[in-house]
Amino acid sequence: MKWILYVISIVLIGSGTGMILYTRQYREMLGKLTATIHRKIFAALAFVVGVLLVVAAPSSRNLWVVVAIGIIAMAKGLFLYLNPRNLVDCLMDWYLNRVSDQAFRFFGIIGLILGTAMLSWT
């Protein structure tokens, strides 16, 4: 089960690094990706990643932190699937078009820190 944590950690580190170093290009890539792929696929992917984190959490040194991140990912998947009052479209528009570069990089820093922490806990 450690390999699940390794893969998710490396993806988080890679995406966080991309968000920090290549902000404009990463935004454009995310915009194209969200325009071409149906939102329910993203919902299923987030939910599956959350389940995998919860399942792989016992092989981590900080069980409850990994479980909490998994539960948050499952909640994100449900939120994307249910899309209450078309809120996901408003959030995606804000995230991809209106948020400042510094805030976008801050989200990348959070991803980089979470990925590094999960990698060090395995």
C-alpha cells in the first residue's frame, strides 16, 4: 500500500511545482483539461484518490493526517459530482481566470508541502 502513497505524493509534488514555476502555462493547461473532460470524471477521480488514501493510510506514520486528506478528497469528489447551484462552474471560473498569480502559486505551495509531507511519512 505504500506505493499508493508514493504515487499520490509524487503527483502532488509535480503539480505543485508546475503551479509555482509555470503559472500561466499551468492555468492554460488546466483550462483546456477542464473544458474537454466531463466534470463527473474529475469527481470520480477525486473520490477514488480519497478512497485510496484512506485505504493506504495504515502504511503511513501519520495515519490520521492521511485519512483526513483522503476524507477531504472524497468530499471534493462528492461536491464536484453533486454541483450544488452550479457552484463548481463559478469556482472553476474564479480559480482559472480571476485569482491572482500569487494566490495560484500559494495553492501550488500547499500541494508541494502536502506531497512532500506524505512522501516523508511513508
